[in-house]
Amino acid sequence: MALSKRKRAQVFRGVQYAILVAVIVIVAFTANWGRIADAFLDAEAAGGMFPGVLTVGLKNTVIYTALGFSFGVVLGLILALMRLSSVRVYRVLAAIYIEFFRGLPALLVILAVGTAIPLAFPGVILDKYVALMLALGIVGGAYMAETFRAGLQAVPAGQVEAARSLGMSTTKTNTWVVIPQAFKIILPPLTNELILLTKDSSLALFLGSTVDEYELTQYGRVALNQFRSLTPVLVAGVCYLIITIPLSYLSRYLERRTGGKKISSPESTGLEVAA
Amino acid sequence: MSSQVTGTASDVAVEITGLTKSFGPLQVLRGIDLRVNRGEVVCVIGPSGSGKSTLLRCVNLLEEPDGGTVIVDGVDLTDPDCDIDSARRRIGMVFQSFNLFAHLNVLNNLTIAQRKVLGRDRAAAQEIALANLERVGLSEKANSLPNQLSGGQQQRVAIARALSMDPDVMLFDEPTSALDPELVGDVLNVMRKLAIEGMTMLVVTHEMLFAREVADKVLFMDGGLIVEEGPPDQVIGDPQQERTRTFLARVLNPIGQREGDG
């Protein structure tokens, strides 16, 4: 065709918009909005969920996530240091751990922890909070280990050499020079990890729990049966977004402040290359 | 008697014998013998890849030698039982790329090792740090972050950081090579002042004028060996070895060399 590169790009963009509008129109005209509204926008059901959805559901989601995240950070940091250790056995053990738990669904780990620990230690009564802390931490730690490793390796070797030349031991060098600098680098990906864990905490509903232990998803599911309406799903979803959207913004803010990768504009995405 | 023994021991700051080092198949140091007396300034010159930086980095064991011994202040660093961290406290090092701690301001760059390694309390460490900043003429930069400083200022801070540990020996690894030409002078002035104050210094450098003026002894290295050594007027002013002459001709008259190539 005789079209210039720029002209072709304009045409391509026009086609993209046309497709988008077509999809929206088709969905809008074919869906039964009345039934959707009946199912998801039941004011009585929504009202009936308060304040429990916040004081129990939201609270427990935050607690489970915070516990799992804290444990995961500690575990991930240890694993990352093992991955970077000069001791071969540590490196191998950490690599095995990471590959193993990164490859398993969080749900399986939660079920395994919930059942295996009471089997292995018959005297122990496994508190739900502890079980989730362990399970979410075990999974999150595997992911975070890779984040930490990348962050630690991003600290220039010269920083380590300077610290060692001043007489700092490996431990002191890590504590006072490497980790503080790596921390800045890993804050944005770590925030993403926290968002993922927030959502994974919903898997807690597969472990038996008392009413006080319900987190958002389970709270929504119970309300779903109680009110015979889908509205609780919407309410629970909004509650998750109340947690995760501020975290997303925080992550982007940190990324900008620490001079991380710029958020790409539409002009620089792969789509344009295809055009 | 005993004072005489310690007297002779303390005359020698650095004693290197038969030092060898390879990186894979590449033998970078092929048997180096070197002695730096207390208060002496020794400059190491030579083409890139001659092993001068590796030699310097072996003096505080940032590179582990394959063979030979490195004795600093009577302590054999190559002894497997040597506590290298405690030995390094007495050996200051200044890097080509400054390597200031990027997350700490200037004052904390100078105090962190004093506090965490020497166990000085914050007040004492800060007092020493400020005194050393004064020495390098950067007192007003105490609260700046490294990336707010010019290269020359960063290097002077790096020197002050090393000095804050009260080192017996200072190692300089091409301290001005990464600097814009107009910033080189400030750093060399600080080093000149240190030399006059009697600091023992081992300097890898391409600054021939500095070496000629400040050094007590100049070593010319090539191919992992010390090819020529002696007082600066001899090694730089009147080199005996062909390789030294060729190198100096290139360094001192780079434009003429380029025309010769053309």
C-alpha cells in the first residue's frame, strides 16, 4: 500500500477503537442488566453485611496477610542470602526450596500446612492465624527470595569492596551497606508481592474456621448463602480493592521516588511495534 | 635490644615477597617483591593490564594472592589464621570509582565504619569525621549525599573516610582516573598534603607529574612484573629499560604518538 508509516499507524489505532466500541455495544445490548442488578445490587443484602464485613472480614484479611508477609520477608531474606552464599550447600538448598514452593499453588500449601502440622505434632493445636502465617509465608518467601536476590545483586560490587576495605565483616557489610541499599531497589516489587498475598489470603476459607476467623472471601461466601444474593461478592470485591488499590499507588509512587523503571506510556508498548 | 627489634619491624609498613596471582589462565602477577617503608610514598605506574591494580588489591586482600606473602605492619595477611577484618582496619583504600556509600550522607559515610568496626560512640566518630572533612576541605558538605557531589569532591570524601579509621597505610587505586581533568588537581593536592604529613602511601597512578614530585620511589610494572624501580627522577626522568621508555613516551606525549601512528 502507498500509505505512509504514520498513516498506517493512525488507521490501525482507529480499527482498535472500533473493535472496542463494538464489543461494548454488543455486551450492553445482549446482557440482561435487570437480572445482574437484582443479583449484585441488593441493598438489603449489602446493608446486612455491615459492619461485620469490615470488623471481621477486612480485619482478618489484613491480619492474615500481614502475618504471612512478615514471615515471608524473613524467610525470603534468609533464602536470598543463602542463594548468594559462598557455601554451595546453602545455594543448592535455597534453589530447591524456591523452585519447589514457587511451583505449587498456594492453596495446596495452605492445605498441607493445615493438615500436616497437626499430624506431625499431635499435641499441637494449630491456630488458624499461625497456620496461615506459615503457609502464606512459605509461599510468599519463595517469591520474595528471588526479589531480594535481584535487589542484593543490584548493589554495586564497589560498595561491598569499600565496606570490606574499612574492616567490616561480611555480616556488617550486609547489615549496614548492602541491605539498606537493596531495600530501596526492592520496595516496589515487594509491594506487588504484598498485593498478591492479600489475594492469596482468601484461600484461608479452605481451612476450617470459626465465625471470628472469617476473612473477606469467606465472609462473602457465607453472606451469599444467607441472603440468597450475589451482592456479598461485590461487597467483598470492593473491600479487596480498598486494600490493593492504595498499595498499587504506593508501589508506583515508590518506584518513581526511587528512580525505578518509568511507567510506560501507550506509545511505548508492544502494540505500537505490531502496528 | 627489644626496642631495636620493634624499631626495625616498624620501619617497614608493607613487605611483599614472591606475590603471584592468576585469573583463570591469565597470570596477572608473576612474582612481585616490594617493600614500602613507614612514611614512604611509592607510586606504581605502567600500562593497563600490567597488574598494578591487582597488586594494590592484594595488599588488603581484596584479591586473594595465589602465592607469596603480604606483610603489613608485621602482620602476615596471607597466613590463613590472620583476622583479615581487623588487619584491614589499619589499611585505608581509595578506589578509582570512589565507592561512597550511596545511601548515607557524607558524615555517615565517615562514621559508619568507625562506629561499627572500631566501636567508637557517635559523638567521638563525628568529631573525627569532621576533622578529616576539614583536612580534605569539605567541611560544608557533611550533610550532602554522595550523588550531590562532584567526582572530585566524592574522591576527597572517600579519602577522608579512609583517614577516619586512622590507617597506618593508604592504598590509592588510580584515584584520579575517573575524574574530569579540572577536578584532578584538588584530589592530588589532598594526597600531596597527606604525603607531606608523613602518611605511608602506595599509589597506582597515571599522573606522572604527581609521581615525579611526591613519590619517594616509583615502580614501573609491565606484564605482571616490576620492570624497573627507583627514585622518580631515575625511573620517570631517565628510564633504563626500553619498555619503561616506550610507556613513558606514550603517556607523556600522547598526541605525538598518535601522529606517529598515522
